[in-house]
Amino acid sequence: SAPSAASRGFVLQNAGDSHVSGYEIEARRSFEAGPGVLSVSAALSGQRGEFEEGASALVDTNGDGIPDVLDLEGNDVPRLRDYQLTFNVAYSFPIAGNLRGFVSGSYQRAEGGFETPANDREYEAYQLFDARVGLRTENLRFSVFGRNLGDEEYIVNILSANEYYNQPKVIGVELTLDF
């Protein structure tokens, strides 16, 4: 981390003892639907963590550019999501010979947590929609895809005074040849 916005460098800090726990649940199912195969999956995960007695970090708590020793006891461990949800669906179907068509989509959502050990900035929530449609054979795959179709914008990380954002909406074409 950067101990202050005016800092010229970064500090790797071991804040002390903490405990972190989490869970992950996933379900998948594929079945025949019409002439093709429909695959569905869903996953839910989450994490919780707390700093224990004696945990501290150098952080500029009052904005004067000078790092202070911040007592972290009882604070949530940063960058842990209360929950993350993912849902995927894909349908693959025959067209002619070994040529198959496919269409897929996914939804992702995450909420909760804090950006910093001081717990003074909440970790931004997000929800993303992705989709792909294409054709494939044993050696070729051609598709048109869209990522972050809702053009959701959120901060992925903050280091010092620098904010790093997620990738905006992307529409593309992909061709893969296997030799």
C-alpha cells in the first residue's frame, strides 16, 4: 500500500494477525434440449475477515501526508466480498456435419467489503453481463462476443491517489484455428 497520497513509494506491510473465512457453492447441469445441449451453472461465494488485537498499519488517517500508526483491531480485512454470484448458460447445437453453433451468456454480481484496512471506503459493487455467439468445428472456432454489455464502471483498486477502473464494454470478433 501507499502510506499516504504524498508518498513516493509503496510499503509492503504485515498488519499482524487476522482471521479470514469463506464459502463457495457451485452447481452445474447439462442436458439435451431440442437438437442441442444446454449447460447451466451457478456459483455463490463470500468471505469475511477481521483483524485481531495488535494488528496495525501505516496509514495517513488525517490527510496531512504523514503516515500514522492505525490500530486495525476489529476492522474488516479489506477486499473481501460479502458475496459474489455468477450465473452462466450455454447452448450448443448441430448445424451440418461437424459444424456446430453456440450461444452463451453470463451474469456476475459482487457486493460488500471495504477497499482499505481503515474501512473508510466501501469496496464498489458491480454487475456484469457477457454474451457470445458463434460457430465451431473440430479445428476452427469463430465467434462474436460482448463483455460488460451494460458498460458498468467501477473502481477495481485504489493505490495512493490512483484509481484503477474495470474494462469498459468490449464488442469483438474472435477466430481460433487449431493445427
